[in-house]
Amino acid sequence: MSHANTNYLNSGRQNIYDHRRNDNMESDLAIRWALVIAIMGVSIGGVNFGIYMLFFIVNTLPERILAFLFLLLVTVNTVFNVFGCYYYLRSYGLDKFTPKKITSYPKVAVVMPTRNEDEEMVMRNMQSITELNYPKSKLNIYLLDNSSKKSPKLKEFCKRIGVKYLYMENPMKLKSYVMNRFMNMISEEYVAIFDADEYLVDKDFLLETLPFFDKKTGFVQTVKEFAPGSFFSNAVNVYYLFFYRFMQPVRNLSRSSMFCGSCGVVRRSVVKLVGGFPSSPTEDLAFAFKADVAGRGGVFVSKTYAFGASIESFETFLSQQWRYTIGNMWALKDYFSNFAKLTVEKHVHYLSQTFGYAYLSVLYIFYAMLAIIFIITDISLRSLNSQVLIPEYMKLVAVSYIISVVLLVVLGGRLYFGSFKSGLLACFLNFATAVMRTKAMLVGLFGSKANFVMSRQENRTTSLLQVLRASSTETLFSAVLFSFSILSFIRKDVISAFWLFWYSWLFFCTFLFTYATRLNKVSEKPHTL
């Protein structure tokens, strides 16, 4: 076959590929709009139902107060749904990686902080880092060991593979403490950071991230993703990838990308400019905000270069959420202190980020508690055996609204995450962590003593009693909700019965996840950040 014919065939194949890609993108955009219209339709329907109930159904003062509170909750829910839909639509087409050609090869320090990690895992992952495609004369690789005691095994391994082993005591037990000391020890301007559980799968990490630095870039962040594992761990991965697929690409447009602690490159001079990594449970978030305010925000690269160890334990996931929630509450102080320095677009990003934890926690609990209070109030105004005086057509509307919410969860799981099951499990994870995140919010807002140590759960058996103790608050709350759901059915209060049964199941997920992941006898080793 002639060279011209080969070019013609290749050109034809490329045209077919481009055509299919364009068709897929157009289909994706249509699906996104359809889902957004459905979400907003249900949200506005809830607001309208709240308004109708307040002005046309309830009569007594206590009922009016409860109806007003319900209207307030569905309005807040609608506002946050607007934020979610904004990111979902605005991120269309932004999650594509377009490489830039590297023009120079600056000196780079690559560091892997580790604290009380499984040594075999650390050695395996450190070996992968040494395979980076980059001039060796321009590269210094460090293992920053801040474990409880020095590891001769890791030290010897590092010597054998040409990695500098640094042992550093960490009395603060914070990653920021050792990273700031490390920054004072090196001279390289660019510092690539990987967590000890992350295995490099793309050797071109530096070649493809460094070109995104310009004079104002403070850091470059890539996608943080977990390695494939069980169905539970894959759902956790999907849960976190929502941020990288939809939020980070949009934040990148205004240079408000969030630094995520690893799988990224920071500029040492910018770290120094903002006073180092802040002493926070989420030093990465706090650093990114300070860099943004200083006009040295980061760039997000929509590509995965390394996989972290899969999260097989629900309690490990809980401890992460505990730390993230406290860190976000601490970030509120910096946010309000620099309120006037931010553009409207940046306000959207930081408000949705910090208050998003409240939306995913407190709002859910308030919904459930409000339903209980409504039943108790109705019983006190009438009697235990009395039927709720709501027109039949309003019962139908209310039940239809609840069913629509459930269907949107199922449908959104498929469209957002590519899987019905993963999407549902990601939704259930929100409720299963709601009580814990609410506690973390109180700790973060009111300055209570917080433990920032994240422990991966060791291989262990369990009993039903141990799981009940670990999830006692959520399980008790679920039981109370279920009891009031049964009472509502007896009183023919269909609306409250449906609502409370659904919420009872959602909060019971804490017990189910704890029990199921403990039964798997996960082999995660003690791990601290």
C-alpha cells in the first residue's frame, strides 16, 4: 500500500474518531442538561410544597413555625443544588488533559513523607518514584521519615536505590511541621510531593506538570485516585473523584485550584511567601487558599499519575472525613479575614467548599429531626390516634416528591459516577458520615481539642456489640426514625412515614458499612498524616 493511501486511511480513521468523540460530547452535554433540569425541578417543587404548606395547610402557630423551618431547609437545599449543577455544567469539556512541551529542566526535589507506614509498601512505592522520566542530574529524591522511631530497614533501602533518607521527629504529629522543616533544608525551587501509599503509574509526571508553571503559578495539582479494590473502596474512590471531575476543572479557570497534599508540585518560594504550610489538619487546603490570596494560585492538571492504597475500611474513611471537616471549619476564619480580596467566582468556590460539609451533614440531620418534631407537635395538638389532616392530593404530591428525590439519587449516580451501585453507595456514604461530620464541625468551630491522627484499621475480627458501640449514635438515631415512621403509618400520615423510613435507612448505613468492612478483615496498617 502506498504512503499516500496509508495517510488517507489514517486520516479517515481520525475523522471517524473525531466524529464519534463529538457525538459523545454532544450526548454528554444533553444528558447533563436533562439531569440539571430534573434536579432543579424537584428542588423548586420542594420549595413550592413548603410555601403551599405554610400558607394553605397548617393553621396553628407551632405548625406554622415547623412549616417555615421546612421551607427554610428546602430553600437551602435548592441553593446548594444550584452550586452542584453549576459545577456539573461548567465542567463540561474541561476534564481533558492537553499536554504542554517542556522547554527547560529545573532542579526538582521529590519527597515522600511517611509516618508509621508499612515498610514494604513504602519501599515498593519509593521504588516507583525512582523511575521518573527526568534528567537524574536535576533530580533529588527524599524519603522523609517522621515515624515514632527511625527505620534502619528503610534507611538501608534508600541508600541502595539512591534515595536520600531523612529522619525527622514530629512532636506536632502534623504533616505541615516536617514539610516546613524540609523546605528549609533544600535549595530546589520545585518540590514534588507523594504520599507513602501512592504508587507512580505514569513516569512522565514531572515532564507533564512542570510546563504548567508560569510566573504566577504557586503549585500544580493532578488527580488523586485510589487503586482498584473492593466494591466499597471503589465507591469511596468514586465519591472523591466527583471533586476532581467536576469541581477542580472549574476552579482551575480562576486559579483557585485546591492543593491536595500529594500528587502535585509546589513552588518552594511560594510556600515561603505565605509563611509555610499552615499548622492545620488540612495544611494543603490552607496553603492553597493563602497562595490564592497572594496571587499565586495553582493549576489543576486533569490526569492521574499515581494510585493511592485503596480504602477498605469505613472507619478509615470516617477518620479522613473528620480531619477534612475540621480543616474546612478552620479555613472559614481565613476566608472571612480575606473576604474583600476575592472575586465573585472565587467566593463561589470557597463557599461551596467550606459550607458544603454543613450541607452534607447538618441539613440531613435537621430534615430528619424536623419530621419527628412535626409528628410530636401534631400529636400534642390532637391525639395519638388522630389522623393528620392533609388533603389526599397533597399526600400524593408529597410522596411523589420523595420518590422523585430517590429516583434522582439513582439516576444521578449513573450519570455522575457511571454506575448505579457506586452512585448509590456514594450517596449513602454522605448520610453514614453526617453525624460524625457534624461533631467535627462543632470541634472545628468552637475550638475543642481535635485529634488529627488518621489510623488505617488493622486486620481484626469483630462482633455485633463492637459495631453497635462504634456506630451507637447513628444506629440509635436510625431506630428512633424507624419507630416514628411506624407510628406515622399507623396514624395514616403517609408523608412523614415515607420520609422517616427513607432517612432511617440512610442513617443505618453507618452500622452496615462499619460491620461489612470489619468483616472483610482488612489488612491496612497503622497510618498517620
